Amino acid sequence: MYQYMQFLTKKWRQQGAIIAFTALLLPMIIVGVGLAVDLGNIYVQYSRLQNAADAAALAGAKAYAENNETVDKHPKANDKAEKYIQGEFHNLEDKQREKIEDNYEDGKKDRYKAQTKDDITYYRVKLIKEVPLYFLGSFYKKISGKNTFTVPVFSVAAIQSRDGGKSFKNLFIFSKEFKSTNSANNSGELGKQSGGDTRNIILESYKGRISYTDGEGGINVNPLVKYSSQIYNSNYRDKIKGFYTPEAKKLNETKNLEDINKLPQAEFDSNGNLKSGYWSPALPYPYDFEEFINYMDGKTVKAPSPQNFDDLSTDSRLFKDNDYIRIKKNTVNPTIKVKKTNYNNTTPIYIFIEAGNDIVKVEMDDDNERPLIICVGDKKKDSSRPNVHIEIRNHTFKGVIYAPYSREGEEAGVHINAAYGKFYGTIVSSYIDLSSGPGQYEYRDYMGDAGSSSGESYSTNGIALVSSPEGLNWD
């Protein structure tokens, strides 16, 4: 009997120890279960929120590209992204769709942002959601003052420019000679006959940077590219220090050239746009001539080519239906005729002209609605490369003339007869000659540079989710 009682006492003691141990562990078990439930819910909510942000970033970036929006203003991209966030287009079941609460002090302006780095635009979506804590709410509230856990997510989509980042950032880039010999005119005889002023009058002005380069990615140190290679007007070379801006042209109505030369030199922003000033010399600029030739050559390998003379007109079906065109060597001395079009398309046309001809002409019977990005040449520097002649004749040309390895001699390189016309864009060539008639020249970037006067031009094919690149601050 005694032994039996000892056995029962020992058993009761063990049971009591188990009960006490269970009572001790129970809070930890409850906390563990609550932690697992709440953390699991946080993870599920984070995953769904990240998926919504990714979908919104891609949709917003696509709308950004389609509407050529800017980093400072992109309402259509934001509207499209918002629809994905609200679940209107997101591939969740109806019961899972929910409104993402706006937890920003400054409202939605912090939710969507865009920045540009190295010629790539990044569109960012930032979402914050307060996830309720079911088991740990009271405990967490003592620590943080609230019974919800903040879940932030970020998603960044990269948008490539249509040219793959090949913006030129200059009005003119030359390597050997730049001539603009009708840019100033002596109105003395006319002034004497009419009893008026006998000052020199500026006939041409340049709203954009004029640069020289070695064409190999470095700054030109060729001793031949000096002031003698940058001819603004042969008659008044001693009086003219550089090339005049539209502001100087206006001021020249009341002042002499010598007075304008004393005014501040022109300044340009990082994109090559004129900020202020009245005159500018040619400035050094590192540029590799072969870079854009290689790009255009690769882009137009499978592009259609003109089959007859009529195909070279901008009102032809070839120009209407294609963004890329390749003109082959067997097209002798091609002449692109700019005619009035009615198809309401302002997307640039990229035209690669193979080397082998003597001359390429652009004749304008009207303003070109679609900017023409014309590239002449191929990868071999020693091949026969045509010169380019443009007859603007009171019209407006928009685009790029790229003929870096043109031949020397009379009317070498790119030769423009403006005849009171306007040129908007960029010219790149070893020789540039603007000697035939006064005109107005203004830098515009039709190939995707942010902040340009013409707006951006992006491709919807180059959109992808990426990590935010180093150096971008989204705060």
C-alpha cells in the first residue's frame, strides 16, 4: 500500500509539472501562432501589393512612352498606373480587389515619379499599405502607437528612347570646317541710298550649340580646326567673335556687331539647349562618328527600300507605313522630296543611305510633318560617301542630317540652301556649309532627349522592370 501511494504521489507531481510547464509555454505558443498568422498575412499582402506595383509601373511606363510625356509631367502614365492599382485591370479575383489607401502627406504626387539617367527614363511606383495585426495588434500598439503594420513596396520600369540613347545635344557637330558666310551683310550702300543706317546686319542666327570634334570620341586637337575653319562671314571676320543667337539678331536692329560682341557669351544646358547669351564660338565636344552609323545600320538591316523614284517622296506609301527605311547603293544619287502629307503622323522616320553615291538631295516642296533622321554612310571610313544638299526654300525642315565622312572639295559635306527657310534639328558632318541664303537654325531633339523643345520620343518595346540605378534619389 505504501509503495502504491508513493507511485501515485510521483505521478501527480509529474502531472503537476507538465501542467505548470504547459501554462508557462502557453503564452509563447499563442505568440508564436499569432506571429505566424500575422507574418503570413503581411507576406501575402506584400506579395499582392508588389504585384500590383509591378503591373502599375509597366502600364504607366507604356503610357508614358505612348504619349511622349516628360519627367516633370506625366498625367496619363499616372492615370493608367492608378487603374492597375485599384484593380480595374489587375488580374486578381473580384473578392481580392481593394482600394489601396493613400498614406502620403503630399497625396499621390509621391506615388508616381520619373527621372532620367544616362539617356534612359525610369518610372517609379511607390505603394504603402497598412496591414492589420490580428493577434499582435495590442502588443505592437504599445511599441509603435498603432495596431497595423506598414508595408512599403517600390517598382521601377526603364523606358528606352527610340534611338537607344543616341541624342546629339548639339545644333551642329563638325570635324574639319564650318562655314556660314552669308550670316552678316553690309547694308551700307542700301542704307546710304535710303538715308538709313549703314551698320552690318545679321541675317542668320543659331539657337543651339555649335561644336567641333575629332569624330573618335575625344576632343578635337587638330590644329587645322581653328578660327579659320569656323567662318561666320569672310568680309567681317575681324569684327565677329562667334556665332549669333536670335537675341543678338534682334538686338542688332539697334546696336552694332561690335557692341554685341561685348555682351555675355551664350550658355547652354546639359541637353544642348540655349539658356542665355548673344554669341558663341564653336565649342569642343567628344563624339564618336561610327556610333550612330552602327546603330542605324543595325536598325535598318531588314527595313524596306524604295523600288522606284516615286517611293522617295514623303507622301508615298513607303514613308507612310514605315518608321525605318534603307536606301541601297544601287539607288543612284537619291533625291528625297518633301511633300505635303495628310496622314497625321509625327513619329520620326529613320533613313539609312548606303555609301556609294556622289550626292544625296533633299528638296522641300512643303514642311515635313514627320521628322527625317537621315544617316549617310557605312562602317568603312574609306568607302565612297556622298555629300548632302538640302533645298529648304522658305519651308521648315525637321530632323537630323548625319553625314560624318563626306568628301572634301567644293560644296563638300552638308550644304544647305535655306533661302529664308527654317532648320530644326541637328547636322553632323566633317564639312558643314550654310553659305546659300539666310535662314533660321534651331536645335531640337527628335530622338528622345528629356527636356527638349520638341518633347520626348520613346519606344514601347524597350520597357522592363529594373532595380533603381545607383545615383537616383526618389525622395
